[in-house]
Amino acid sequence: MRTLPDHDLGFNQRDLGHGAAETVLHPAVMVALLLAIALILWRPRKYAAIPVLLIAFLVPRGQEIYLAGQHWYVLRIVILVGSIRLARAKFQIAGGLNGVDKAFILWALYRVTAVVLTNGVGVAGEQVSFLIQAFGGYFLMRHLIQDDADIARAAKAMAIVTAILGACMLNEHFRNLNLFGYLGGGRLIPEWRNGQIRAQATFGHSILAGCFGATLLPLFFWLWKSGKANALAVAGMAGSTIMVLMSNSSTPVLAYTAGVGALFLWPIRASMRTVRRGIVLALVVLALVMNAPVWFIVAHVNVVGGSGGYDRAFLIDVFMRHIKDWWLIGTNQNGSWGYDMWDLSNQFVAEGEMGGLVTFVCFVAVISRSFSRLGKMRKQVERKEQWLLWSLGAVMLAHIFAYFGVAYWDQTQIWWFAFLAMISAATATLQDAPERAVKQGAESSGSPDTEAWQPNSVSCSPGLWPAERSN
């Protein structure tokens, strides 16, 4: 039986009994953590997401408290504190449990079950950490981000974070020094590749740092387009671009290009079905004319010198050829399939090898259902409101491109959770459309039951789902 390293698990989920043998907590981080706890617990909900996001991305992931033989990472402490607030609010989330939430829940539960069955009860502690991080982080974001105003506030906070990280990664590039390394729990001297510095700031790897910046740019574009905070939006876009460039990695560049390219497709938004069919047709043609499988297109991608495009294509190829080994409950033998096959530098491959075909399908379902909700909602709102939905779709496309080159295993996962929460918040009223139609019909017919019709008769804001609601 092998011990699963962090990057194999897809999340920063070393169990509570592994890690450094002492507390690694800078005094400044301790003060920031205490302040964040107070703000999360006692400030109004609409402001509570800000300290969560600031702590998640401005504190090196290795900062922890070693107590009673257990390792309590700062990010995990914040999530646990946020879960207290979530429980106090009786699990109040925008729009109730939707299709994305259900796919996410099934994904996490089957993944944990598969990992334990494959590796034995010895990894149960790691999976407890996984569930804390996954369910706690995801539903905390679902609770804190519930409408367009919350999305705008979170975007502003992320713009501040990205501007700071971009400036620090620029310094890291020119001075060969990661300022966040002075806090502890992170790299002080950055990694080099082919004579180039690969800046990473607070993240676990330079690729993850670059992908974080790349996938945020469409959101900052919406912030600028909406006129809600032009200066912050410009700072965020500048920070995103700098993070991508200073990471010196191909995957972030491709994700950045995908996000920007999706924004430029706005004029032909009514013809996206034709575009999708064209992409499928192009892949079919390539599959017919190429000597190698179609996924070897990735092997020809080398935006930055020394890119591992071929390695990633080979990883997919080996993954597909060994489907009989992982389809049921994943596998722990992938390291024996070939050179470097232990390195799951592809989120889709990681899902399959960690949890089998069900986990893989559920993860894809989270993505496809998110796209579906955005598309359906866009058809129901005015042109001005469509830009948020279109921008979120561009962010999703950027994430997909990033997933072909890396698996999120550090705090980048919190951005993924926050982003999914933004989609649910932006489309929270989608499931109420039939009810609105019934109400409008009742009003037009003068039905005596019109006064009694109250789809949200419980004492909460429209679109929220407290525990008391029967449905």
C-alpha cells in the first residue's frame, strides 16, 4: 500500500497526524487569523466572504498550528469557523440544493469511499481532511455568496488579492526572492526552469499560481464592464496578467487565452450551438487523420520553453489504456504504469484514478450542469445582465483548459468553490421560473388564490433555502 502524497489527492489534504512537528505560524498570520475569525462569526453575512478569501490566498498554505499531536492548517481553521456560521444560519444557501450541488456531493462521497476501499483505513484521516475541505469550503462559499451584489464584493476582494500577488510575483521574478517565504510554510527561493524563475507566491506551485490569475481575468472584466469598481477591476486584470507571465508556465497561458477568447465570442453568443458542433466535428476529423490519438494535440503545445506538453498527452494516453484498472474505484498502481505516472498533472485524470468512473463523471457533471444553468439563465435576463453570466462561462472555460495541465491541490480549490457558488448565486432564480409563470397566470385570471400564493412564504429572502423549508 502506498502513502498518498498531497498532489495525488487533488487537495491539500495531508491528514491531521502528518506534517511539521511544530507550529508554523507567523505572528502577523496569527493576528490576521484572529481578526478573520471575528469577522466571519460576527460581521453581516455579505461581508464575511472577504476575510475568508484574503486568508485563503494571502497566507502560505503551510501555516499551521500544531496542537495535541494534530496539524491545524490556517485555511482549515477558517473553513471550520465558517462552518459554525453556516450551521448557525441553518444551512441557508441561494436557490436551495441544485443540480450542481448534488453532483458535487456525490462526487465527494464516492471519491472518499473509493480512496478508502483502494488504500485501506490507514488513509481515513486524510479523507476526513478532504471532506472538511470539500464540503466545508464549498457550502461555506454557497452561503456567503448568494446574489449579484455578493459576487461583486467577492470579485473586488479577489481583485485586491490578485493585485498584491501579482506585485509580489513580479518582485519574485526580478529579485529571486518570494516575500511570502519569510512568513514560513512556503518557498523562499523560487523554482527555476530553463534559466527562468517560476514565481509562485503563496501557492503550492507556480502553475497553480498562474492558473489562479488566469481564471480570474474574465470576472474582473465583468467588474469593469459593470462599472462597479473600475479601478479595482483594472488592478485585478493587471495582477492576473502578471501572475500568468511570472509563473513561466504554458498551462496558465492557455487558460488565460481561453478565458479572453471566450469573452470575444460575445457577438456570436446566439450561435454557440453551431460553434460547439464545429468543435466536435473538428475533433472527429483530427481523430481520423492523426496517426496518434486526438489528445496528443496537447503534445504540440509549448507556449513556454520546456513545456511538458508531451508528458501530459502521454499521461492521458496511459490513463485511457488502463481504464480497466481504475474504472470501478480508482487505483493506487498508477505509479507503476510508466515514468512519472504518479504525477497527476491533469484534474480529469486525477478524478478517474482517485475515484473511478463515477467520480470522473460526477466531476464532469459539475462542469456541464454549471454551463447549462448559465446558458438557460442568460436566455431569461436582459442584455445588460447577460454579461455576468457570459463572463462566468468564460471563467469556466479557463478552468477547463487549466485542468488539462494541472490538478488543483492547494488553496486554488477555494477559488474553484467560490466560483461554483457564484454560478449558483447568479442563477438562483432559474428554478423558480415555472412558479413565476403560474403566479402570473393566476393574476391574469383573477384567481381568488392569488393572495395566498407565496413561493417563499418562510421568513427569508427570496431564493434562499433555510432548513425549515419542506422542499
